[in-house]
Amino acid sequence: MIIAGNFKTNHTRSSVLTYCKDLDFLLQNGQQNEKVYVFPPSSSLPYGDFAHFRIGVQNAYPTSNGAFTGEIGLEQIRELRISTLMIGHSERRRILGESDALCKMKFDFFAQQGMSIFFCIGEDQQVREKGGIEEFLQGQLKGIDLSYSSLIVAYEPIWAIGTGVSAKLEEIEQVCTMLKAFGCPKVIYGGSVNAGNAGEIMALKGVDGVLVGGACLDLKHFFKIIRAGTCTLDSAKNQG
Ligand code: PGA
């Protein structure tokens, strides 16, 4: 299972460091079946050398360096020994106006550098009500090389992000299975995941993990979600 925590614009340099050291300690005795990722804000990125989880960046500009005020590029990421990047989170698309074309440009550039990529997609309430979720998501994936082996597609319906209301289990399963059939190698779900619902979401067909926002900010809570991933694997093994 893939369990990723997106801090968004939360935590400071010092609280990220404490969080990461504590998380590494908590994970040292765990089974290493789960792949854990943490995405702190750019100003608080630690070196990506933790033994039991990976650090990712929430955003970067498709360049090694140059005149792109406010952005970071490959040089800054590599210096921190980080090799994971998130692209196209709905908050960047919606609030900062990132287009499908820019997201694709980022994907092409960073995939060429061999980075692990969390590529976020998801429909808003309007699309959901009107229908055509499948076409909408396919549109967001247009031009993305789904055969790239370090690609993780994060399905995050916008109406479920930060609302406390996650999508229904059948909806999650249906869309994630569809994305798998469409060719996405790994698919995770995000949108109001918490310690209470993470286990049942991760047990769904087509779901390879979760992307967690609000509920990852408190390490105790995030660790419970990680444990839920491990339990999901244990029970699948016992049944099979
Ligand atoms: P949420 O955010 O868990 O707070 O809904 C998820 C995300 O935006 O990745």
C-alpha cells in the first residue's frame, strides 16, 4: 500500500523535522510492506534521507534552474536528495490556474529525469452532477505516458477534498478500477481520508493506497492510517 501525507501550507521547518524524525522512529519496527511518503511545504523540505519513508515535493517548475520566481526546479530538489514530486493537485489547478498542458509539461520533464510522480486528477461537483466523470478524467490524463513505471495516479474528487465527506466506497472502487483499466499502473484515492475510513478504502479493488491531507498533519493520526494499510495487507494475506 502507498500512504502519502500532503501537508499543503501547514507545518514549519522545525515542526516538519520533528514530525519526520518521529515518523521514521515509529516506522522502524513496522513491516515494510507499506510505502510511506510525506510532502512538506517547499520552505520546510528536509534532506530526503529518512530510512523508512520518502520525502516528496508538492510542486516544482519543469526546469533545472532559471528565472521562475517563486518556483523550485530540479537543481533544488536534487540537492535535497529527493526523487518524488506531486503534479497537478486540484488546489494548484483551481486556485493557481495550472492547466492540463502545464501539468503535462511538468510530467514530461520530471519523468525524463526519472522522478517518482504523483499525478493528481479529479472532477468537481459540477462534472459529477452532469455526468461524464470518465471522459473528464481521461482528458486530464491525455498525453501522460501511463507506461511510466514510477507513476502513481491520485484520484481526488475535488468535492471530497477537505470537506470531511469522502466519496462513497462504491464510487471510489468504480473510478479506481476504471483508471486501472485505462492503463494507470498505480492508483490511490484522496479526499477526506482519515483513520476511520482508510482501512476500508485501501481494501477496495483497484485502490493501491491513499493520499491524505488534513488527517496527516497530526502524526498520531497519520500513523493510525499507515497501520490501517498494514492491516489491510495482513487480512488479504490471511484470506488468500
Ligand atoms: P484532505 O485532502 O484529506 O484534507 O481531504 C486531500 C488532498 O488534498 O490531497
